[in-house]
Amino acid sequence: MSILASPWIMVGLDVLMVLYSFWAVSTQKGLQRPAPAIAAFLALWLAGLHIGLSRQAIFAPDISGPAFLAVILAAVALVGALLLLVGPVRRLLLALDQRRLLLLQGVRVFFGASFLMMAAIDALPRGFGILDGFTHVGAGFFGLIAAFALADGVDGRRRAWFANLFGLADILVVASSLALLLLPQIGPHHNMMYAVFLPAPLWLWFHLISIWKLLHADGPGAAAGQS
């Protein structure tokens, strides 16, 4: 097996995503108190995910596409509940300005690159891997552009809308395609699931919170971007 198909690459990317996220919000007031608990929870989440995927013990091998999509949606709902119902985490997230929320998407560039590598060695169906790789690179890149535009006050609000809608569409299309079209080819324990069941739900909620702030125009980053 090529080293590029090793699950440890995806484990490493998940760890990178967690470290990058802490760095992106490291100057946020109120982070210090919940940070150790959040880090411990994410470490346990990743460890459990790795054990389940590596042992192929999470899903029945013949799970149907609609049932798998329902599991993905349930995971997204559970993540949303944890983010919004745990007081310290909710307060931290809602206090993030638009610049930080969009900066959090930047690490997706590395996930996109990994999907392109998987496609190159046929560890993913080539057409899907190339398309998904480029859209993930685009989602991360557009998030960074919007974050810097907001910081400079250069039409940042419009760029924030574009980055959020593009990134949200990327997650929804990829998740539904995996479940409804590709599941018979790759199976429910493919390395892609390291992205589907850890960073993707978090990215989706970061997008939704950013959009909520744009709609309510109550984020300092959004205000800075009105020009």
C-alpha cells in the first residue's frame, strides 16, 4: 500500500486542523478556560474515530447510502448541539468575529491536497477526488481571502458571503455524493471518513455561525468589511 493511502496521513491532517483552529482563535478572550477541556474532547473524538475506522467497527459494511447520509446528518446535528448547548463553547464561538471564523476554513487547503493525492494513486475515484480536492482547496483559499479582506476593510462582507456559500456547498455536495453515489465503491470506513466525521461538521457550523453574523450584522469583522 502506498504511504499516501495510509490512514495516518488523515489522522495527521485532523491533528493539524485542531492545532490550526486553536492558533486561529488563540488571541480570543475567554479561550484559556475551556481550551484544555476542548482539546481533550477533540483528542478523544479523534482516537475513537481512528479505532472505529481502522477496525471497520463503526458501520455495517453493507450500510445503504441513505442510511449513511442520515448518520452524517445526525453527526452534524450532534456537533451543533455540543457547540451551542455547552455554555463556555457557545460563548466562545459566538464571540468570534468574522475574520477568525473565516480564517478557521484555511486549513481545508491541506485536506484538498490530500484528496488530490488520493485521486492520483486511485485511492479515490479519480473524477471525484480531483473535483473534491479542488473545491476544498478553493474553500480554504476563499476563506483566507475573505478573512484578510475583512481585516483590511476592502469589500470584506461580499467576500465573506461568497466564501461561506462556496464552502458550505462544498461540504454538502461532497457528503451527499459520498453517501449516495460513491459508498459502494469506497465503503463506509474509507480514509475520507476522517474528514467527514471530524473537521467537516465543525467547518459547516463555523460557516453557519458566520452566515448568522452576516445576517445580523453584529460581528466586528463584518462591520469592518462594509465598504
